[in-house]
Amino acid sequence: MRRDAILRQLGYSVTPNALEQVGRVMENTRDFDYVEKHLIALNDALKPRLSFVAMSSSCDYFKIKNEAEGEEIVKSVNEMINNWSKKYKIELEKVPNKQTYYVLGKSA
């Protein structure tokens, strides 16, 4: 998928800075071509639960943000994210003290 299409799929405006950032994130994600299609599908599945995939503002990774409300829904979304990671063998890194995960890429 082209950079501008990825940005649009994730709800970003296509700007020179965003194109540059998504390029760095793609390069930093192991086996991005494999991860990409699953990442977009996850984003679509998370939207109704007030959660989403985005680009991190602090490092060159995609991140998965769980912003669901209510303890049970937060737990359910975390389970969905973990099941997705296991099913597609995509390595995540949990951000300490947040309901956020960095997408590192396909598991080695």
C-alpha cells in the first residue's frame, strides 16, 4: 500500500511531514508488508470500541491505543489486541502504565 493510502486508512491528513513520518515507521516495522494488511483490519475492528492504530509521536512505531471506557470493555479490547498479535505472530511492546502497545513487526 502506498504511504498516502496508509495515512488515509488511519485517519491522517496527507502532508509532507506525515508522509515522511509514515515512511520512517514503515521502515522501522519488521516485515511491514506482512504487518500492514493486518494492522489496517485491526484498526477497523477497534474503532467501534473507541480504540485505534496510530503513529507514535515519540518514536517511529505504529501504536495501538486502547481508549475504551469501562473496565470490562478495556479488558475486552486488550484481549482482542493480544489475540490479534498471537494469531498473526506480530510482536508488540506494552507501554508501561498505559493502555498502549507499540507494533514492532512480525515475530522473529
